Amino acid sequence: MQKRRIGEVEVSAIGLGGMPISVQGRPERAQAIETIHAALDAGVTFIDTADAYSLDDTDFGHNESLIAEGLRGRSEEVFVATKGGHTRVPGGGWELDGRPEYLRKAVDGSLRRLGVDQIFLYQFHRPDPKTPIAESVGVLKELLDNGKIRYAGVSNFNPDEIVLANDILGGRLAAVQNQFSPVFRSSEPELELCAKLGIAFLPWSPFGGIGKAGALSGPFKEVGDAHGVSAHQVCLAWMLAKSEVVVPIPGASRPASIQDSASATHLELSAEELSRLDG
């Protein structure tokens, strides 16, 4: 497994996105745990979760607790990132809360569910229009300073917001997690900015979203067929080739899925193939 850096720490170049094992359509608990174990066995040392990854407000924090269960006895092998600032409401809806008082409580809840004294990477999940970004990111600075988190990140931020966050954190912004896939490329400016600043860029939904992996057709399938691998592996290898700061976090709900994704680090694409995929 190739390695990439988040802050000063080396993690696997491919991470595991925990969302699919906790939201609507999630697998049985045993299969979810097997998926986590399969990721570890494949060399994955980075897992991304969030307190809001759940069915609705009644099992808020489900994914964090599930990840902690899956890592029991092996937690020293893995670096776990989580997020706060999204909330769930009755019926399965999503809302935002970027208030400092909410985020301070949220991180304490995440610490408890993950069973750790310090969170490796804590990310503000999404800007809240009702709360100035400076106030929300200011809480990340507090958490860094008081040692509750090792690294701070943001998610779903545009370039100007990334620069602002990094300034507030005194240059300590370690990661940006934005949507990026073959069918959603509008985060290219954020990726380029992260590469310039040396900030890890974590593409979420790298295959196009839950239930939309079939969108990987055309050149991705053609290149995959030529190499005898899945279009998913081609997609991840294409992302890894974009910059050393890229750490894709494909979600998985079956062991075979994350095993296939982890194999993408062994796939070398030619300049001609990368050009076709960029097109």
C-alpha cells in the first residue's frame, strides 16, 4: 500500500469512507464489521467517519460507534478522522449547526463514541449559513490548542474559505474534504490550492455517490478493461496521479469493495491514459 501524508503522519494512500455502513441501505452489523476488518487486512490505515452518519436523529453517532467496535484490538494500526457540524432530524433529514457551543459538545461526543483521548483529524463538516465561518473554525483552533484533536480539517469549503480557515488556524489546516469524482470535477480549484499549500485533499464520493458507481463508464471502463481491473480502481489511480496530497476515501459496505479499492495503489496509468481520463 502506498502512503500519503496528513499533517506529519503517513497514512494509506486509499482510505475507507464509513458512511455506507450506517446510512439508509446499510448492511447488517456483522457485514459492516467484516468490511472494516477487510480494509485493515488490505493495508488501509485511514478511516473517515462523522457523527451524522446514521439513519436519522435516533441513532446519531452510529458510524463512529461502529468504527470503534470494528477497530477494537487494532486501533493502534489506524488513524480515524471524524466530522462535526451536521445534524440529523426526524425522518432522516440533514441540517447544519456551526455554532461554537454546538461544535464543542459535538467533539466531546465524538471522543466518547470513538473511545479516544484525542481525535486524529477533526473536520468541520460543512459551512453553516447562520454562523460565520470564522466562529466555527475558531473552535477547531481551540481544539488544537487544548489537545482534543491532533489535526484540523474542513469539508465542503471553497478556495476563499480554505484560505480563511488556514489563516485562522495559523497555517495548521491539515486537510480539506470535498466532493470530487469523474462526474463531479468542480472541486479542481480546491484540489490545486491544497496541492500548492501542502494540505491533504480527501475526495468524498470518488465514484459519484452511493448507488451511482455505475457512472464510471466510458474511458474509465475502457482503461480498466485494458488492465484487467475495475473502473473503480482506474478512478482511484487517476485521482492519486493528480497530486501527492490526494487521499481518496471510497465508501464500502462489502469486504470485496474495499479490497478492490485498496488495490488501486498498484495500478500505474500511462500519460496517455491519464490524458484520456482527464478529458
